[in-house]
Amino acid sequence: MPVNKEKYQEIKQELSAKDVQLIAVSKIQSNEDILAMYEMGQRDFGENYVQEVVEKQQALPKDINWHFIGHLQRNKVKYIVPFVHLIHGVDSFDLLKEINKQGKKQQRTIDCLLQVHLAEEETKFGLNAGELEAIIKELQDNSEVYANVFIKGLMGMASFSDDLEKVRGELAQLKKLFDQYAGNSNPVLHFTKLSMGMSGDYKIAIEERSNMVRIGSLLFGARPAK
Ligand SMILES: *Cc1c(COP(=O)(O)O)cnc(C)c1O
């Protein structure tokens, strides 16, 4: 599936006018298609699978920023810690502790977003408001323990739904949580990134003040079967 270059240019312009960062979601796409987008200037790519991103990182230009946007298993954290740019899907305290531990071992500080559960679907991962609050409190009370992670904000996925007002409500709810904690800075926590919006809902997400969107199929076409 060839990259849709016109769509890429159009979305780039739309986003840069609003200071929104584009993460091109390249999961299951070929290195060739990623390179085509790289040559148009794209440097931030989003991936969901550990083995796949490790292979792509080795094969593709070293100035690509790899964003891990999928569900991350604790036993695989160590494979992406050497190079990952931002982990969007931190959905449990145990996962955050493992990222911190591997960061310490490999002498890197890993930028992370905490993933909040928004959609009604049970299959979507993420923290509820209470779990989010507990993690933030722990990071405030014991920030010296977590010196190898840095929490830059929140990530969420709205329901896959034709009911756009419902989608908007979920995204607005995430923005509200973001604002609630945006003032709580400390050495390991400072909210500046709100990662919300995908091919189907990025326009709504921007209206609801997202500043980072993760777009795959609009740019690359429908994903091939894995
Ligand atoms: C696959 C994926 C995307 C991109 O989805 P599209 O609908 O293809 O834009 C965004 N975010 C996450 C977490 C994903 O898994």
C-alpha cells in the first residue's frame, strides 16, 4: 500500500497551524513505506509491537523517534528501553516501576505518558481516575525513587463509535484530567503532552485540545493483515 503523500502534506499543514505533533502510526507497515514518509520529513513514528519496533529501529535511520503506543508487557520493557523516545501506554504502576528499573540499569531516563481508560469497550487498556491519582501521588511523595522515568502527560483512546458526541465527551474528559494535574510538577512529572486522536477522530481531538495525534490508516492506507 503506497503512502498517501497528498494526505500527509494536508494533515501536516493542518496540524502545524495548531501546534499539534503528528505521530505517524506505522505498525505492520513496511520499512519501504516508512522510509517514503521519512523522506517527506516525518521523524516521529508510532509502533505497537516490541519485536517489530526493535527490528525497524535497527534497519531504519537512527534519527527516527520511535513512540511505543501499544500495550507493553513488563517482560518486554528491556528490549525497547535502549532507544524508545516516548512510551504512550503506561497503564499500570507495575509497568511504570519496571520501566524505571530498566531505565536505571541501562542508564536512560524514559519519557512516558500515563494511559487513561476512556472508552466503554472492555478491551481498551488504561488507568481509571482513581488509579491515575494514586500513581501521581506516589510520584509526588517519592520522586527520588523514580529518577529514571519522566511523566510528560496523558494518552487515551476514545470509543470506536459513530456517535461523535460520545467520542467528544470521552476526549473532553481526558483533557479535564490533564488540566487537573498540569500544575503538579516535580523532578519526575511535568504534564505538557496530551496524546489523543487517531484517523477517525483526530479533528475532534484537536478541538478538544489534544497536542499529539497518532494517525495510521489515513496516511498509510488500511493496514495489511498481520
Ligand atoms: C493503531 C493505533 C493508532 C492509529 O490508528 P488509525 O486508526 O490507523 O489512525 C493510534 N493509536 C493507537 C494506540 C493504535 O494502536
